[in-house]
Amino acid sequence: MTAKKGESALGRGLDALIRKEKPEKEEVSVEKKPVKKKPTKTVSRTSKAKTSPQPRKTKTSEDPNKIIVDGVIMEVRKNPRISLWSARSAAVLRFLKNTKPAFSISKEASALIEEAVQQKYPEIWEMFEKENF
């Protein structure tokens, strides 16, 4: 069974779907010719007007950590809040808020985080000790 022109292979069985029919016209390969690029004009330094040399910018010998610390301090002064997700910690702190009079979740969380951060990162903690937050 042969397929008519324009008829799909659908409905003619698995062999018809797998078999590839020969194209009616063989494709002629066209060889691409390389495109010639136009030469670019360059300006020589002698053609420019002579001017006094511009002063070079010198790199600061400032400690890169100092730059980061200063940026962090400015950021923290604008917004000292942090966000975190801990369902169990939130449950414990909310329980304490509901069972202890005048209990502050924020104050307790702040004290706990400060203690943990100071113990885990003492060198970095010292970088910020002299700052008044």
C-alpha cells in the first residue's frame, strides 16, 4: 500500500510511520562564500591633538573589609531588622508570650541570636563591637 501525495502516514500502520519517504526533489546544497569584511580605520596617536596627560586614579590602600563594614553599618542603621523562618522556635516564643506576662518575642529572639552569632563568629562580631547601634 503506497501513500498518495498529501496523505498522512496516520492510519497506515506502524511501518508507514517509521518509514521515511524519499523527497520528490533532491535538495541542492549551496556552498556559502566567505563574506569579506571591510578593513576598519584606525586612528594613530600622532593624529590626536597633544594634551597634558590625565592624572591616574590610584587605588586606595583601604582594607576591603573596612569598606564592607561601613556599608553594612549604614544599611543596619536604616533597617536593623532580620527575618527568619523557624516554626518550632516561633511556637516556643509564642507559647512564652501567652504564658509569661510582659514577655517580648523580639527582645528574646534578639538576645538569643546575638549570643549565638557572637559565639559562632567572634572575629566578625569584634568588627562591630565599637559601633553604637
